Amino acid sequence: MDSAQNARGEMLDSDVILSEKFNAPKFITDFLRNVQSGEEARSLQNLRQTLAARSNSTAETIKDVVFDHYKQFIDTSKEISKLERDIYQLSSLLNEQKNLIENLMEMSGHDKRSSCSTSLYSSSSAVNQQNQQLQIVMQKMDGVASVLNSLGEYERVLLQSQFVLLDADSMQPKHSVYLVLFTNNLLVGHPTPGSVAHQRHPFSVVHNYPIESLALVNVKSVGTVTSDIGTNPSAEQHLVQLLVFPDQMFLRCENGRMKREWLEQMEEAKRRQQEERALVRQATIRARRCNLLSSIANRVPQEQRKKNRNNGQSKIGRAETTDNMATEENDGDGTGPKGQRRTAANEEDTAWLNELVNELQDVISHRHMDEAVDMLLEWKSCQCKDASLNGKFAAIEKQVVELLTEDIKRPGSLHGSPRTLSQPIQQLIALGRTVYAVELYLRCRSVALRAAARDLTISEEPLSYVRQVSGLFVNDILEVCQELSPHRDQLCQVLTWSSRELSVLLSLIRRHVIEVAPTMAVLTHTWRILMSKCAQLVPIGLDLSFEVNRLAAPSLKNALEVNFGNILDSIRLRNSEERWTPFSLGTDQNLIRFLEEMSDIGLQIEWAICRPSSPSSSPSPLSPGAYRCALNLAQSGCLFARTALQLSRDLALLNTSPHLHQLSDSLMHSIWTEQLAHLTAGMHKSVVHHCTSRFIVSQVLPLCEKVYELSENGTGILHQLLSTKFPHLLHFQRKSSNTFLSSKSDSSEEVANV
């Protein structure tokens, strides 16, 4: 029977079933060979159940594996997202630095009086290299002389290479082409017909395209690939497409390096041209504005002559006044000389602003928001009185505000650092939308802050989570307050936002820490961490401790009462089971360890060690031959000492709160009332009761009061409780145990009592 089962187990091996030579009919025949007659159906049913169970277990295993892989994928995607944010920030900073350096280099490059030998050497080498490039172009291309003669002073050859032109439909090679990239245009040369001309100049100029009218794009895949490209898979990766409306050309590069250089140089040339045009546009606008203002200032008449100071010429003065009034009326109608000059100035303003509208539309189409904001500020400074023109500028201003709002609200606006929002925010503030800009900024910071809070891991250590989440929120509030400190008119918005974010922080802590029934120490240290974090906001004039007291104190109070109820119930249970017997530790090692632990928390109980009674002698409890495996203290008293001391340390953290101070006092009052009442109810001549009462009243109570209230003069709430409600326990107050042990007579008396 066992051999048959072993044979079946070998047949059901996974390797056998999953092998390529597996034959199902033969497998069933072999499986039923050793089966008794009449048991075939049952055996097949068992086989089916076994295979189904294996299938289910395999499916579960596959699900677990897929889930693990999916989890790893999510973790990896998070890391990739963080890296992308860092790369985005780094690239933006590098681009800004690069633009600044290029502008400085261009500005300083125009100075021809430089006496630096290094710059002279570099400029001469650049000139030589440029001359070599021009000679190569003249040798390669025919008909290029006219183009070179028309080049500007600062135009130069950026790049030149030979490509293979492909048919746009079949993607088959047609012929070679030669491309030369200048600062502002692109030359395209085709092969020169004729053998003699081809030997002199292999190519001739066919097209001369301005850079702004073309685009060079990368081609990753094409619909139809020739056999030439198919045999060389790398050739497909070296294709570029030259777009010149309405034509297009597919070009094949020699290698990937050449392709990358052309794409980068083309993009760089287009960017430089746009920057130069923007600078020229700004300079033109400012020059026109300055000329207009100077002309208006020159046309302003001199001050009106003062009234005649001679009282004898009153009639002449009145006549002059009448003439001036008439002149002012004429000026108001536009018929006087002053009114005519003002009308002419307004017409010039209107003409200049009409040109500015067109320039502004062009700038907005290229997403140059800095220039658009400057132009809008120029319009506002003009104080134009043309209603239709003002309406156009108002519509454009609304469009600019919408574009800036989209830049702020887009999902990647906060990638890397919140400082990426500073530019659009400053532009909105410059347009007079300070309240709106600050509100948008605070809203984006709230979204980013909540996303960062969701990424925090809620570990098994709740205090670690409290530190992380509170540090995250408080540091963000500090950063926002420092960034918006120049805008003092919006401090009310910042205060409202800070209070709102702090309420979100407290709701997270309440949900994940306070409401999950933690220990008393976790609750009190949570309060301490919150108050310490809020104290960091005080130096900047933002005291939000009242919000913590208002929002977190009620839930914290309920959790403290629940935890304290459990502690009080455990104390009552131990007190109800107390029989006033010595506390036995079992072995000397356990006793020594317990004495060391009590000494570490500030309690000296060597005087309470038991010793065996002897009729002939009474050795000291500390003698080497003494029996030290038990204490003349109740076990409930020792446990209460530890509990009360730990509770005093925890509740001492709540003394600074006006909302929780009374609660902590009541908790201390309740636990000590319970213990002192227990000592009073069990008063008798037992040595254990006597030593326990002395231990609690003379050592534990002062130490707890010192830890809780930092009071050593006996004026705390515990001494008041002892003197008012339990005066019969006052005789247990005595000097410290060290003084007690130093006196032989007292020691003998205590040993005798024991």
C-alpha cells in the first residue's frame, strides 16, 4: 500500500506533469494500473482534487509574486519621481546660470578695448577657426559668395556636414546634400551637375532658409524602411527631419554624434535668435518710451507768472486773471495752445500704445512672461485715456494672469523646490494681484505639504511619526513665513493658512497616534513635541500654541483619562489582593538586581531586607551571612512606587498647558488618594505594613512630588493631600534611609521590629 502511494506521489510530481514529453492518456493509464477494481472513479476524483488544490496554490503563489513585483514597481516609480524632480530643479538652475553667463559674455564681448592677452589669443584663435570654416564652405559649395558677403558682423558658421537625402515616400536614398548652419540662416546644397564643376565645387547652393522658418526634429521610427536601412539597424537611429513649410526633407546622418550635434546647435541657434530679438524689442520699447516722455516734458509750459504784488495794479491783475481763465477754458476745449500740445501728446501716446499691443501679443505667443509684464507696466504708467485701447490692454492683462495661473497650478510646478514658483508669483504681484498671487502660492504649498505627509510611513514607533510630521508642517510654515515676510499686508492670509495647516497636522496626529489607545508616555511626549515645534514659530511672531490647546487638548484629555483609568484599576486590583507578606525575590541575584533597579530611579530600600530570626544573636541585615532573598515591603507597594514615579514624569510634561494642568493634578491626586487610603485601611502591627507605609510616605511621595512639581519644601499637592486627609500617616515621615542606616540604635530598633 505504501509503495503504491509512493508511486502515485512520484507520478504527481510537478516536473513530470510540466515536462514536454507528458502524455495525458498514458499518465491516466499508469495511474489506474495499481488501483483496485471499482475504485477507479474515486481515485480519479481524488486526482482531480489534488490537481485542483495544486492549481489553486500555484495561482496564489503567482498572485503573491505579481503583487510583490507590483509593490517593487511602485517603490521604484516613487524613487524615479523624486529623481525626476531633482533633475528638473537642477536643469532649471543650470539653464538660468547658463543664460546669465551667456548674457554676461555677450555684453562683455562687445568691448573691443580689452587688453587681456588670454582673451586676445582666444579671439584670434576663434577668428582663425572661423576663417577655416568659411574656406571649407567656399570650397564645398558653389554660389555661396553672395551669401557670405551679406553676412552681418556677428554672424558666423556654427556647423556644416554632409547628409544623405532620403525619399519621403519610399525612404530610399536619393543623393547627398550639404548643410551649412549660420547664426541666422541655413544653407542647403545639392550635388553640382557636370563632372568638371563637380570636381571644383561638389555642391551648389539650392536653398537659403532663415532659422525662424524651419525646424529640425529627431526621427525615431519610419513607416517604410528600405532594405538598406533594414540591413543596418543603427542607420534608422540616425535620421532627422528638416521641416520647412510646406516642404520636408528626411536626412540620414553618418553617426549618432553628428545627429546630436545638429539637433543641439539648431536649438541653440533658435534660442539665441529669440533672446536677441527680445532684447532688441525691449530696448526699442524703452527708447520710444523715453523719447515720448522727454518730448512731453519739453512741451510742458513754464509756470504761470505770479500775480501782481503791487496793490495799486488791481485792475490789471483782474484783467490778467480773466484772460487766464479764458485761456484755461480754451485749453480744456482743446482750442488753446496748452490744450493743443496735450492733444498731440495723447495722440503720440495712443500711437505708441497701439504698437505696444502688437508687440505684446507677439511676446505672449512666445510665452515670454517677463517681457509681457514689463510692457503691461509701461501701459499702466502711461495713464492712457483711450477706452478702446485700455480695454485691449485689460484683456491682454487678464490673459497674462490666466497664463501665470496655469504655470502655478500645473502638476510639476513644485518639482524640486517651492522656489520654482517665485517667478510667476512675483510677476502677478507686479501686476497688482498680490492677494491673488499669495493665495495661489499658499494653495500650491498646501497641496505639496499634504502629498509629502501622505508619503510618510506610519511606523510602530508613534513618537517617530509625530516628530516627522510635525517637523514637516512646522518647517514648511516657517519657510512660507520667511518667503512672504516682505509682503506684510498679506500677513493675515499667512496666519490663516498657518492655522489651517496646523489643524491638518493635529488631525493627522489625532487619527494616527492619539486615537489608537497608546500609553501614557506616548500621549504626554506627543504633547511635548507639539509644543516644542510650535515654540519654533514664536521668534518670527507666530504663536500658534493656542491652536494646539484648542484642537488637540480635548482628544488628548479623553485618551489620558482612559489610560489613567486602566492604571487605577490595576492598582486597585493589586491592593485588593494584598496580604501584607514580604516580597520574595527568589534568589540573591534577583534581589541584587531589584535593589539596583530601585536605586537607579532614586529609591534606597536596603534597610528593608529580611533576615532569618535567631534567638541568640541579631546580626545586621547587611552582614555577609544574612538572608537577602526577600524584602519587608509589600509587592503592591513596590509596583506602585514604579507606576507612580513614571506617571509623575509623564504628567510633568503637561504642567505648561493651561488646558491640561488641572487634569494632571487631578490624576495625581486620584492615584495617591487611592494608595494612601489603602495604607490607612490596612493599618495593623504587621512589620510589612509598617515598612511599606514608611517607604511610600517617606521616599516615594517626596520623590514623585519633586519630579512632578520640582518642589522640595513640602508645599506640593501631595504633601497637602497627606496633611489634610491622611494626618495619621505623618509619623511615617522621617529622615532618609542613609541616616537611618548610619544610626546603630535606630538600626537595632528597626531590626528588632522586623
